[in-house]
Amino acid sequence: TMAAALRGGLRRVATTMRSTSMQNLYPAMGVRQFRASKPAFAGAIYNHVDTPDNNADTPWDFTKENYDKIKEIVKKYPPNYKRSAVMPLLFLAQKQCEEMPEFGNSGWIPLAAMNKIAKVLDMPEMRVYEVATFYTMYNRTKIGKHNIQVCTTSPCMVRDAYGIIDALKAHLGIGVGETTPDGLFHLMEAECLGACCNAPMMQ
């Protein structure tokens, strides 16, 4: 039957894919294997570790100017959906930290800032954490002044995005998720940057 033929075809494709090396798939590129960031960095994306300047008791609050901005942002949403403003408020907190010497003048969002956002929007703190850990545009630890992001999703990966990462690691002397000792450059992998036709992409 047609269904049986389809299943058989899918099995043959799967078998071929398993037995075909990346060199055969991309002869011009040579052998390229799927790679991922080291587990220690991957875990850091989701896990919080208390530090003296990043814990629930760290003093943090929005400036008066930013509270005025928050009022304008929240007005864009129905009263019973004001928690939808969580993303712009996270971005606002991250930008504010760039102007705060006590937080290293670095664009990141400390735990206390996320808790403040939860209070402002009358939402559970965990809901704020879920958003902050899902999107790579939110930094939850200090980063360098210049944040170098290299896309490693499929189109960029097959165009040798990891070769770019290797070159950056060698040039800067740091690994993915690390910052140079002078605090100038931070290196990270990013999800799709929305310009796959120009792969590989970085920003």
C-alpha cells in the first residue's frame, strides 16, 4: 500500500542519513560534526548561583525616569494583561544596569531586578525567570562592554559558524560564555539572527 511504501522510503532515508558522513553531504566544507557549547556553559544559561552582587537581597530598583517609562509601557496593555510588559521591562532593567557602577556598568539583569519586575507587574517571580532564561538577548550575568554573538543554528552551522567561533576564541583567548580579562569583549552563541541568506551571521 501507499502507507507501507512511504514507511519503507522513510526507513531507507534514515538509514542513508546515518551512514552518510558530513563530508559526503558537504564535500566543499570537509567533515563537520554537530557541536554544542560545553555543558558548564549550557547549565549557566538556566541556573542561578548567588554571588555578593547578584542575589535576592541585593539592593536594586528602577530609577524615577524608568518608572515613568514603565507607566507608559504598561498603558499599552489591558489592565488584566499588564504582565505582558515583562519583556520590555527586562530590557529596561538591562539597559539601566549599563549605567550602574555597582553592577559593573554592564548590560545584564540581576536576580533582584527580576524580582522587582515581578512585583511591579503583580506576577510570580518564576514567570519572570522563565522569560529571562528563554531569550538569549537577556544577560543574567555580567558581560563585557562588547557582546559578540555568533549564530550557530542550522544555516549558519553548515556555513562554518563554528569556524568563526574557533577563530574568535583563539584571537580573544576566551571560551564561549566568557569575557576577556579587560572586560571589553564577551563571546556567546546566539539563536537565529534573522538573516539566514547571508549565513554565517554574527553581531
